Amino acid sequence: MNVPADVAAARARFDGRIRRTPLVRSDWLSEAVSGDVHLKLESLQVTNSFKARGALNAVLSLVERRAAGEDLPQIVTASAGNHGRAIAWACQIAGLRPIVFTPRQAPDAKLSAIRRHGADLRATAADYEDAERTAKRFAAETGGHFISAYSHPDLLAGIGTIAVEMLEELPDVARVLVPVGGGGLIAGLATTLAAAAPGVEVVGVEVEASHPFTASLAAGRIVEVQVGPTLADGLAGNMDPDNIAFPIVQRLVARVVLAGEEDLTAGMRGLLQHEHLVAEGAGASAVAALLAGHVDARQGRTVVIVSGANVDLNVLSQVLASRPLPKRPTTPAPRGRVARRRQP
């Protein structure tokens, strides 16, 4: 297997601190879509999301690159919750205390975990975009080191280890379905798959309430979209204009499809009912898109990334009871459900 050098280095750097997450066949989904569907359960990762891989690699790489006797800069990050928790955990291992900016309304399941790992949590932002702007400004003004939740080469290398594990267990996979927020997860996977298994189709899943990649791929450049409320809080928000993941997605991702809120509810409920797995809205988004018929998985083996499980109990209770979330203004769904990559 042709594994990129930075991904192989990340895997060695983990040294047993990252779990090799299960890759299991889902009889439920396979029957539902008349295909052969497997789940890569990053929801069972340390910190209960895939984010631990990129965060640990980024923090330990920073420590390794420090010159002898040189003090490490203050690590600063912005997060909807999962990345912040992962950075806090990784910094705890490295003996550091990061500053984590999040939205005020981030799920308590995520904020409480960030605090438990000893981070300096600043849950003061109006939304994710505000948290990112504030964190970047703070780092620039204080000399801190900003680690993006999705646009950082060490982050992408750590995430690429998911693809290596998957190919070791299922080398004949035909396609991979990946949740898409800022794009770090899909960019890291797509980069490694392009080197190690270039025939694998990579399909992204955004949500209708927040679809910056769908809009940006159609425009051929990064554009902003109006972001509405969604069960997939981990996927909500516009991307940084300098996002290194975007050109990777343009080049290597076959297409991006959209999941609606009813799709997310069905995905979360289905995972719990049939697989006995808890997933947050973002974590279940790729399952939701497949279950809703937005991707044809009848030919070849399909791997679906279940990316996280950090959901508040009250939200999960609402989903299981099929009660609607509180009424707030929503973003109209785009006319087309699919954004295809531009042809070269």
C-alpha cells in the first residue's frame, strides 16, 4: 500500500494513544440500500470523534519541531465542540493548556468534556464563524499558535490514518461516504486514498442548513452561505477563505450530496435502533444520506464514516421521540441536491 509519508509518520507518532476503530458490516443498511455497506466507527474513537487523530498529530508535531530550549507557543483553537475537545485532550497528553473558543450555544456534552481535559474554554462566540475569527485574532495579537479545526496539514495527515486502517481491512472498497463540515475529514481521507487506492470514489455529505462546499464547488471558488439551525451542529458554518481542504476536495472528491433534517433524524434513530450506536447529527450525516437514497450503493462495497457521538441527551431524546427541535429561522434548501466537482 502506497501510504503518504506524513500519514505513516502520524501513525507512528500515535504510539497506541489512538484507537483502531471498528469497521463493521451493517446488515441493516446493506438490506435497506440493496448493497454491501460497512461502518467505520470513529464515534468510538478517543474523545468520541475522529478529531482526536488530527489534533494529536498536530500537537505532537508542534512539540517535535520545537528547537532545544525553546518554549512552546500558546496553542489556540476554535471549535464547534469536537475539535476543541480533541485539542484539549492532545494538549493534556503533551502537558499543555490550550485556549479553546467555541459558540456560546455549543452542546454541553462537548463543552463539559473540553473543561474536563483542563483547557481554558472561552464559550463566548455567537456562532462557529465568530469563534474562528476571535481565535485567529487572539492568536495573532498574543503570539499564540492557531490550530484550525480543518485547515492544517498535520491535521489532515492524522485523519489520513483512517483510510489506511480501512484499506487494511477492506482493500476492495468501491466508495467512501464522508461527513463534510470544514472539509478536513474528507480532504485527509481523499488525499490518502488517492495515493493508496486511487480507484475508490469519495463522496461528501453536507447538510441543507449549511452547505458551503456545495455552493463553493458550483461557483468554482470559496463562497459564503447563510447557515441555519441543524441537528448536525458539528457541520454548521462557513469555511475560512484560505481553507487548504477546498482545493483538495475540488480535485479528489467525486461529488457532494445534501442531507436534510428529516434525513439526519432517520440516520440517528436508525443507528441506535438497528446498530445500537449513539451518533450525533454530524456523525450520522453520511448514514442519513445513504438511507435517504442520495447515493447509489448497489454496486461494490461502501464504507460510511460515522464521525462522532457527542450529542446532548436532550437532543437525542427529541430525536428518538421524533419531536421537532425548537422553531427558529431556517435556510431554504438549495435547488439542486448534488454539487459535482468541476471538470479540469
